[in-house]
Amino acid sequence: MTTPTDYVKANEQAFIAELMDFIRIPSVSTTPHHAEDMLKAANWLKDHCLRIGMTRAEVFETDLHPIVYAEWLGAGENKPTVLVYGHYDVQPADPIDKWTMVKDPFEPEIHDDKLYARGATDDKGQLFIHLKVFEAYMKTTGSFPVNLKLLFEGEEELASASLFAFIDNHLDLLACDVAVISDTGMPSPDMPIMVYGLRGLLYTELEVTGPRKDLHSGIYGGTVHNPAQAIAEIVATMHDADGHITVDGFYDNVRDLSDEEREDFRRMAILFDEEWREQVDAPQMWGEPEFNSAERVGARPTLEINGIYGGFVERDGQKTVIPSWALAKISCRLVSDQDPDRIFDLLKAHIKKVTPPTINWELRMLSKARPVVIDIDSPAIRVAGDAYEKIFGKQPVFAREGGSIPVVLSFKEQLNVPVVMLGFGLPDDNLHAPDEKFSLEMFRKGLQTVAVFYDELSKSQG
Amino acid sequence: MTTPTDYVKANEQAFIAELMDFIRIPSVSTTPHHAEDMLKAANWLKDHCLRIGMTRAEVFETDLHPIVYAEWLGAGENKPTVLVYGHYDVQPADPIDKWTMVKDPFEPEIHDDKLYARGATDDKGQLFIHLKVFEAYMKTTGSFPVNLKLLFEGEEELASASLFAFIDNHLDLLACDVAVISDTGMPSPDMPIMVYGLRGLLYTELEVTGPRKDLHSGIYGGTVHNPAQAIAEIVATMHDADGHITVDGFYDNVRDLSDEEREDFRRMAILFDEEWREQVDAPQMWGEPEFNSAERVGARPTLEINGIYGGFVERDGQKTVIPSWALAKISCRLVSDQDPDRIFDLLKAHIKKVTPPTINWELRMLSKARPVVIDIDSPAIRVAGDAYEKIFGKQPVFAREGGSIPVVLSFKEQLNVPVVMLGFGLPDDNLHAPDEKFSLEMFRKGLQTVAVFYDELSKSQG
């Protein structure tokens, strides 16, 4: 009988074909018209879990998008139980006309050993690694080194509201010794990192309203505080010229960095700056001058204008309108110990302070997630670090990532287990952007790393 | 034989039905995909002119949208020749879902003696008055009091570039004693006004670009000057808290108002403020405190943000993106003696001054029109004033309007004739906005006023 490693090598093409089927389901969670696709993706996962040998697989309905739970507990009570989390929802594909590597963001194509499609790396490709490693063990040894529970949600891109309720109501079902998430990345294939911190997120929508209808600028211009102008004036007060956020109290609960942490960030920044020049290529870097780029992304909070809209915007077109309303999407990445509810209140107080009585405004919270820092002294994290080192040839650097995975905090606090982030993304994966891709080299190395991780974990905690 | 007045009364329903046919052609000039409709509208006008008795009617091709010219010169050399100008192009109908009085902005409906549709008042309904008065005379007397030339363009909403070239090349064809335009309004049916000034217009598009692609805010947030934020920061520097425009040199060539003009504006402002509360209903009035509302609209320049866009803006949706670009539509209403080219340069210098090197920007001029003030001491303007008084019961107030009709300056300077603005719009006509309408009462009074005007002009200059 072949080994799991042999099985993985022999079946790589079949794995990729299956992953492409999964990716073809346009499971976009953030807009309402993909509800059926969400259900389809959940059922696809459930069916796949049963097919590879999980003994139980179920789709749970929620208030919004379904949750998939599956388990195989055949390793026995003496072996650890691992809960693997992933999300089958993806970001919207727009602007669709900016994709250059595929005709359709949901019709994957392979170019230069990279798989291009929405969801390729975030998170369909990454969660798929665990399914294939399980399959490889089952097909070759008839067993798996640890007890495995799988939890896949469809609202990660929406801050996981349904999942939190589900965890609250299913603490026994989800009970485990360690939680594993493959939804992060590393600065380069030469530099594995062990993510131990994730930023939180506050996502808001600001609406400004003035005249009760759109107006002709020739007839009313000069007598109306134009909402498109007013929203710009409000948004423009939120940063100073150095990129500091000017909302009173915003930085109050931001923890200082230790010298050790700053040293790690210093090493990260060298690679980050190089990669920034290649991927971003804006005229100049921007942001708080007291912190280096890796610190600004990993350990400092941000306030971003994810969108702004008002009036007539058709390119090259003209309309002399004063719009009656304008909208901005404003989100904050938060770090320990910032609380999203408090930041929301501070943001409202700021807008109230800077906005004149000539217009009306409303700030709505769309979602929130608290920041999290993981204790790095757990055996599972050491095992993960060793697995990275064995496959990538280097001991990983401990790092905090700029993104947010809302459920990490929940696993830490509700399930009371260490959370291991075994991620295989790369900086040029174009997450949330056109031409999202997953390096197939990283897919292969991910399969090997994850296999080693389960094997070693089984021994260390057996 | 009946009189022209009787004919108009007897045929009102037929006139409205014809006007509705004209309005049903969606002749939107400002976006490229209505080119065929533009040609259709021009041909409709040409055919209609021939049907009502014009002896010549022709569609002239231009670089963009066609121009219609028609004439009837049967009054003879001893009678004045009047050139009537109108435009058959209309503004875009969006936001279409904000129209409440019609299902389709190009399918007119009559409610409460008002005709609702895009173009009802601006300018299809108003130019149609001249056609119907001509028809009434021809059908009842076989003749018309003056020689009539008609000039209809399709680029008024785009600042009339093709028309200027056409006038330059057809000075003999267009030679006349007076030009007449029905494309303005009055504060209320009780207060006819004689418009003698129109603001100019500079329409620009500002594009801000930063990263070479859309980015994930978790991965790059804090290191990139976000274009959606940057465009807001630029736009926010253009006014001070009192509504003054802060672009250096912007007010340099703005003429001071005479005491007499300010007295006229004072009377206008009382009505304007009342109508503002009804039509605009924003929380508070806004603008330069040293000037009253009518002055701010009629005699002061403005700078408006007609549109702003960047990133993800789907209502209630979330996307944690840093967009790679953002766009704003910025237009200025100009007054004498501001020059649009100079203002464009000042605007560029301002943006250069306030924009940091962390992003790139470009300001493009989309169109321009110089402001104009008409000499009010011409006999034709006196005749027009008398016609208003006869039908509306009051001598009109001399007024400057906030809108822009680019061709007025051209008639004044290239044809060297007085320009009479015989307008019948009302402030609640929703120009350039959803639920545009034309009051049928104003249509009827317009027909009477225009008939009296031609009749009296024939006598005064015969």
C-alpha cells in the first residue's frame, strides 16, 4: 500500500479538478442575490466530506448562510481532537472587467502553475488542503492520526455573525483540543510565519443627506450644502497629513509593542517593503511615520475608506446635478485592546463634532470583530512551527497579520483552545481583488505541511 | 377664418400629443449609447418643421450630434428676422428609480395639469411653443408676422461645442435681427422675469490613482494613501466653512453688483427662499453669508461636486478593499468676467498645492462656457417684457439666472444681435432631476406670450 504522501502526489491533478468544481460555485456572501449559490456550496462540502470518509456531515441552517459540520472520531480517546475551520464564502468579484487572467472569475484557469479564480486562496483552496490530507490518510492507511472535526461557515466576509451563535449553541459538538485555521499567508515561500495575532474589524456605512431630491446645480448651486461635497469634508477630517487617525480616543487602548516584537516586525518590514514596491507600486508609501510598514499593517489600527459615492459618476459624462445623498464605506482594522463598539461610538462623536448643521448624516455599523493575540506557548503551535520548518526549510517567524478572522477570538474564548494558523497564501494572491490566485506550489507544500502537522500532533499529544 | 389664438385653443390636445411623441425619443446627449436616438429626434424635428409650413428644413451633421435648421422667410424684407434657438437633447434620466410620477421617464404622463417626463420643460416643451405658434398663424392667416429661422442643437447639455463651429461656418444662413430662446423660467407664475444674465460653466473630471490594483485593506491598510480617502481630502479643500471657494484667484474677475442689481436680487430672494424651503428642504441654507440666496445663485460663481466615486459602494454591502482609483465630477458656474480656461488653470494649481506626493491625479476639462450679461436696452427686449405683462399681468423683473445656456454668448458676439430669453419654466420643474415636468398652464400661457411677442415685434420693427 502506498503512503499518504504518495497518494497526494499521484492524485494532484484530481484534487485540482475537484477544487475547481468547488470554486465554480459563486458563493458570494456579502450581496443578497447569491443565496442559492451559498446553499449549493455548503451542500457540495457536505457531500465531499462524506465521500472522503468523514463519518458524519451535516448542513445547519442559520439566520443567513448555512454552516457545514463534519467529523471523523476514529482515532480514539487517546488521540487529540482537532477542529478545522474554514469558510466557503468569497468576496464579490467586481470590478469584473479588471480580471486579466481569467474570462470569468468563477471559471478557474491555471497559468504558470497558479490557479486563478475568486476564492482560489481565500479560502476554498486553503480549506481544501485539510480535506485532501484526510482523504490521503484514509485511502492509504484506513485511518487518520487525530480525531477530526470540520467547521465551514459562509459568513466570514461578513464578520461571522451566524457562526458565533452556532458556537454558543454547540459547545459540546465542537469540543476539541486544538483549533486549526488555514486562511492566512506568508511574506514569501522562503519565509514561513506563525501568525499569532489578527486585527479586529469595524465596518460602517456613513450616509449623508441634504436636499430632498436631486437638484440642478444652476438653479440651486450656492445655496445648498452638497452631500457629495459634505461627505468628502467629513471623510477628510479622519486622518492628519501623516496618516494618524484624528478621531478622539481612537488610540486609547492600543497596546505598546515590546522590543522583541519590534525586532520581529523589523525583519518582516524588509520583505514587506520589497513586496509592496512590486504589488502596490503607488507613488510613495504612506502612514504613521513612527512605525515601520509591517508594524502599521500588523500592530497598528487603521481607518480606511473602502468606498465613496454620490451623484453622477459615469466616466467622461456630464450632469450638472447636486445629489440629494452620498454614501461612504468606512472600516477600521483594530488591534488589542480596542473594542469595536467603543470605536463606533468614538467615530460617531467625531462625525458629530465636524459636521455642520447644513446636512443630515447617519452612521450605521455593518459588522464588527474584536482583535486577538494568541498565546504562542502551546505545544500545538510548536508542532506547527516544526511542520513549517520541515517542509519550507526554515523555522517560522512569529508575526501578527493585518487581516481579521473573526472566529479566532471565539475559539480562544468560547472553546478555550489554542488556535493554530497554518496558512499558505502569498502576498501577490490578490485577496479581495481581481486576479485572485493560489500558487499550486503552495498548495503542494501546504498538503505536505498539514500532513506532517497531524502526524506529529498525534505523537506529541497522544 | 379663426384667429391664431382660437386655433391654439382648439388644438391644445393635439399639440400635447405631438409633444409627447417628441419626448418619447430618449435623446440623451451626454452618454454615447443614445447616438441613434439623437438622430431620430433631429429628424423628427425636421419633418415636423416641414409639416407645419416651414419652407426649408435640414439636418446638418456635426462631429457629434446633428443640428436642425429650418426657415420661413415669407414676411418679407421689411419685417424683422427672428432666429429661434432650442435644444432637443436632454439630461440622463438616472436615478431612474427615483421617478415617482411616471413609470418610464421617456413615457410622458399628465397628472394635475402637468406633463411629466425627461425633457418636458428642458427643452422640448419650451421649444415646441414656437413651432405651434408658427403653425397657428400659418393655418389661420397663411402667413407669419416675422421672418423665422429655427436652430435646434443636440449638445446643449454638453456645452454646445458643435454648435459654435456651426455658427462660425454659417453666419449668413443665421443672419437675423434678434435671437429668441425659450429655455429659462420664472420664480412663480405671478412673477415673470426677463433674464439678462446667465452663468458660464466649467465641467471637469478629477481622477486620483494610487496602487496599481485594488488591495485588501487588511494586508496593505496603513501603508497606502487610499485614493477614495485622497479624493475626499482634495475635494474638501475647495470650500471654507462659510461656503467661499478657496481656490486662489477664483473670485478675481467677478464683477461687483450695483445697488440697483442688489435691489432686484433682494426682491427675488424673498420668493427664492420660500420656494427653496418647499423644493429643497435641506436642514439649513448654505453659502456665502455676504450675499443673499438669489445673488448666490444668479450673480456669484459656485464650485459643485456633481459626483464622487471610489471603491465598493453597494448599499448595506461590505468589501474590505483599498480601491486603486477614485473619480470626482467638479463643475463651476461662472459669472462675468470669469474665464473658464483661467479657472481651469487655477483649479489645477490648487489641486497641485494641496495634494501630497503619495498619490497621482489628473484633472480633465470636459466642457466650458463663458458667462454672459445681455444689454437690456434693446427694443426686442422691451417688446418681450410687454408680452409677458399682457399675458401674466405683471411687468417682468430683470434677473440673472444661475443656469448656463452656452449659445447666448455666441449669438451676442458672433451674430451681434440682442438675445431675448422668453422662458416658461417654474422652480419645481425638476430640471436635470427625477420627475421633470412642464406645467400645461405655463405651456398655454407660453403660447399666448410668444404669439403676442411675434405680433408686436413685427409692428415695432416693421
